[in-house]
Amino acid sequence: MLLPRVLSAIVMALLFIYAVFVLEASGFQFAMGVVVLLAGWEWARLSGITRQQGRIAFAGLVGTLCYGIAIFDLQRAILWVAPVLWLIALFWVINYPTEKGWQSRFSRILFGLLVLVTTWSALVVLRDSNEFVVWVLLLMGLIWGADSGAYFSGKAFGRRKLAPKVSPGKSWEGVIGGLIVTQVGVALFAFFDPTGVISWPLLSLTALVTVMTSVLGDLTESLFKRHESLKDSSQLIPGHGGVMDRVDSLTSAAPIYVLLLSFVGWV
């Protein structure tokens, strides 16, 4: 599986570069819509919808909601749903498996709809900012840095399990390693500050909250996959599983990140 995995990674990287550096705002909005549609098709399965017609209908509903949000220019407003959404997810993860409320199909469908439309809205808001490239690269750097730092520090020092009943492979040492890597990156970013307006303490706090929320997104998808006895959200990406397997951290991190940047006045 190494060759398909490498080739898929190269293709995804090229598509990301094209979307960020080449596409105009409308093209970027459409491209992100395609991503959430595919993620919606996968989320339907995580919600317990097994029939293909139902999964396609769920993806269509995600697309319809995103279109409606765009028509009425509600992208910024819908982001305020995200903090409530991920506080609920935190409650589910902490209390797994005793808490049963999330197991209903309706709860998982509603949660998935809100997750995907807030993710799309966050990326659209980010694209409209004057420093879009800077902010989106920082967001991806936080997610990738946290993931890489967690992987290597977890391998080397992992002892205490983060959420053993949800995702046995994750450790507190891994999370701390990811936080250290991203905080070092943020310090360097603030030092070289391309915008001239960055406050390092505010950016450090934004990064801390964003990274912790990204970990929660990963754990939440793991919870749903465990409930449905799934290893991957799908097999759409050779060697990588599904779209949700690649963007689970982004779905939680992006809305919170953009909200925090908006609160400070940076976007």
C-alpha cells in the first residue's frame, strides 16, 4: 500500500496548493463544497445510514445547507454553533461508553450536518480575508504540526492513554508533544510576522485552543467509527481511507480557529 499512499498524498498536496494559490474565491468556495459533499457521503455511514440512496441524500442535504448559507451570507453567523457543538462532543468522548445520547441516528445525523456546514463556512470566511494564504497555511501547519508532534512523541514517550476506550493509540505525551511543536512554530511565525499586526500571546492562545479542538475532532470521528465497527470512513483515497479520515481534525479546528481570529479582528 506504500505506492498508492504516496501517490495519493502527492495528488492531495497538489490539489491543496492549487485551491489555495490559484482558485478565485468562488472557485475555492465550490471546491470546498465538493470536499464536504464527499465527507457528507461518508458521514452518513458513520450515522448508521447504510443504503447508498440515503448516503447520497445526506450529502445532498449538506450541499443544500451550504448553498442556503451562501445565499443569505450566514457563514460568519453559523460559526457560533461550533463551540456548542464541540463542547457536546467533548462530553460524549469523556463519558464514552456510558453516555448513550449520541448513539441515536438522529443525533449523529444532526451533529454531522452541523460539523460539515460550519467547516465549509469557516473556510469560506477565511478565503475572504485579506491574508487568506497566511491564515490558511497557519491553520494547516497547526493541524499537521500537532499530528506529527503527537505521532513522534507518542511513539517515544507515550505511557498515559488519552482516551483508551475511544482511541487506544493516543497518549497524553503525544498531545503534549504536538502542543510543543505547534507553540514553537507559532513563536517563529510571530517573530517573522508577515502581517505586522500579530500579537504573540494572542496567537499562542489561539493555537492552543485550535490544536486541542483538532484532537477532539479526531477522537470524535474515532468514536463514531468504533460504534459502526469501521476502520476507515470509506476507501475513496487509496492508502489513506476516506475524506473524513483526512479532514477529521480540520472539521473541528477550522471553525474554532476562524472564530478566534474574528474575535481578535484578524479576519
